[in-house]
Amino acid sequence: MNPASVLAALGDESRLAIVRRLSRGGPLSITQLTEGSDISRQAVTKHLNTLHAAGLTRSERCGRERIWRLVPKRLTEVLHYLDRISLQWDDALKRLRSAVEE
């Protein structure tokens, strides 16, 4: 797992909005993802491909359309990674506080 690729993919506001829509609305087509936004189909496709490369989405053909869904496992893996970093910082801050108070 490479958390950097996931964090980089989520660093774009448009891709983050797509992830939010997929997490709320379930599997959606590019047409559905484009509705109500000011982003073109081509831009949504590009963002979905970036999310796919980071392991955050997957798609399947359904007739003439491609249906995209979120892969929550990748988000969970990154969350655990960030939790470990947070614990390391908490420990470092405790040691610093202890050293300053001595």
C-alpha cells in the first residue's frame, strides 16, 4: 500500500467531491457524476482514472455505460496509516513536555 498515492489523489477538490458523491450515492455512471456539477464528462473521466490508479475506485461495464464505485478499503488503510503517525506525534509531544517540565 502506498498512502502517498491515495493522499495525492484526494488532494484535488474535484476528486474529493467525486469520492464524496460515490460514498453517499453508491455506484454511479459518469453521466450521473457529471449532473449538477460544472465539470465536463472528460474531466470527470480523467479524475476517475486518477482515483482508479490510486486504488480508490473501480468500474464495470453496464450496457453502454461504465459504472464507478468507491473502494473503501483503501481509505481505511490510509486512515490506519494516519492513526499510526498521530500516535507517534502524541508520544513525541509527551516526551517533549516531560523534558521541558524537568
